[in-house]
Amino acid sequence: MISKVLSGAVLAGLLLSVSAPIVAYAEDAAPKTKADCKKAKGTWDKATKTCTVKK
């Protein structure tokens, strides 16, 4: 019984450690250049040099 709980905890930890960087990259995937912003149909802010894409 304890081995099943332990293996489940190890598996959950492994899945969390693999999925965390993927989620972080997805949030940081905003366009970085004016051309990329235009392709994403966003609004480029010249002052802050950032793109705002409506979801």
C-alpha cells in the first residue's frame, strides 16, 4: 500500500516538473517585435515597445 502511495507521489512530482516550464513558456509567448505583433493582429505600443493581443 505504501509503495502505491509513494509511486503516485513520485509520478505527480514528475508530471508537475515537466508541465511547469511549458505553462511558463505559453504565458511568455507574446509577440516581441512590431512585425510579430502585426502577424498576431495585436496593437503595438511604441512607448513601451510591447504588443497587446486581445484573446
